[in-house]
Amino acid sequence: MKKGILAFIAVFAMSIAVRAAEPNVLGTWLVGDKDYKIKVTKNSKGELEGHVVWLKEPNDANGKPKTDIVNPDPAKRNVPVKGLKILWNFKYNPETGYYEDGKVYKDGKTYCGKITLNEDGTLYLKGFLCSAKFLGKKDTWTRVSE
């Protein structure tokens, strides 16, 4: 009986320790190709989301602020890229160590994705076709502020 109780306590303590180890990915990140900065926050549901807060080239060829001209919805093609939500619905999974089940918007397309913090403090993001997790792209972001 005592062994069963001790085993339960050990498993419970480990599950608390894993939950406590949720990585801090909040802050502003410079994407891999260094042309955007994304601010990652948590919404009221505790899910990660990210918005564009800086563009290396903020204006189009006509000198006007860039808009989401590739959006599949013509009504949204005039939405400024600065401020655009490109990450949403990411929830932390303590079993895998990833923020999962989220969406990534890039170049007019929405992908599924997962995020984690690398040991060196960079952020790992993988976006993939929702129907085929093996078909996707990876990126490594560098934190510029918390």
C-alpha cells in the first residue's frame, strides 16, 4: 500500500514539475530571414498568438505601408502587414514540450504549426500542411526583447 501511495506521489510531483517547466516564448522575435519581428503574447485563453510589429521594408514600391495583398479574401488585402496576426491557437503540451495545435499564416496561406524554445534560447517554429505534418518548413527565431 505504501509503495502505491509513494508511486502516485512521485508521478504527481513529476507532472507538476513538467508543467512548471513551460518555456517562456513570450516577447519579440526576429524571424530567421531577419525581415520581420513578431511579438508573441498569450491571449485570455492562455494560447499563444503572434503579431507583426516590425518590417525591414515597411513600405511597398509606391511608398505606402505594405498590406496583405496575397490574402485569399479580397476584402482583407488592404489590411496592413504591420499588426497582422500570423500565429494563433498554440497551446502548451507538457508531454512533448511544444506549443501545438496552432495556426501559422504566411504569404496568403494558413498552416498548422508547433513551437518550442531551443536550448540556446532561440525559438523553433515548424509550419506544415495540416493534412501532412511531414510537409512543411522550419524556422529559427532570435529573441530581441521579452
